Amino acid sequence: MNQNTVQNTSEKEEKPVAEVESGTFIASDGRRIEYTAGSGNVFADLERPDAAEMQFKSNLVFCIRQLMREKGLTQAELGEMVGLPQPKVSDLFRGRIRGFSSDRLLAIINRLGRSVEVRISAQERAPEEATTRVLVA
């Protein structure tokens, strides 16, 4: 399973993706609640065939939202800066990302004044152990 994380590189250590586990939680009213912890990729947990791509795009949208907040922009102001009408910005932040390619999301980040770097690791791994990460410096 491919793992995907967003990491703020100003933090000292990366937060690992949770191991899948299950168990029973006892609620405050005494009810027993069965649970299974997620894998760290909700799309994979939902058995989506495009899980890695959707997680990657979601990570990019998270970064765009962070940049919007850093700059103190409204959705309308963000849309004006990046060439999107406000309703499309709203769709983006509501998780409606199917109409946005990864390239388009990366271009939005560029239009917000940030460079994007893609780095391929030198270390080879088994395909099921390979990961995709979005690092925010």
C-alpha cells in the first residue's frame, strides 16, 4: 500500500502514518464500540482504485488552504489571484477535486508565489513500500 503524508519541514520529526489496528472502545456511557484504525489514506481505506492520486491531490489542496490562510485571503481573493471563480475555490476546499488535475493544483501553488520541487529518492523500494509525500517548507 502506498503511504502519503503531508509534512511541515519546520517541524523536527515527521508524524508516521498510523498502523492499522482494531479494538474495542468503551464509551463514557458504558457502550462498547468496535473500531478499526485507518491506514493514513482515507481513499485507500475506502478501497478507491485511485487512492494514491486522490490523497496526493488532497495534500496539495491542504497546502493551498494553508497558503490562503497565511496570506489572509478570502476565497474570492484567492480565486482572483489564481484565475478561478470563487465557487470553484469553494468546491476545491469542500473536497470536490475530481475536476482538478495534479498539474493544475501545482500551478495554483506557483501562482501563490511558492516554488514546487519534485524529488525522486535514490533508494529503491518494493512498489508496495514506495511513498508519496508533500513537504511544506
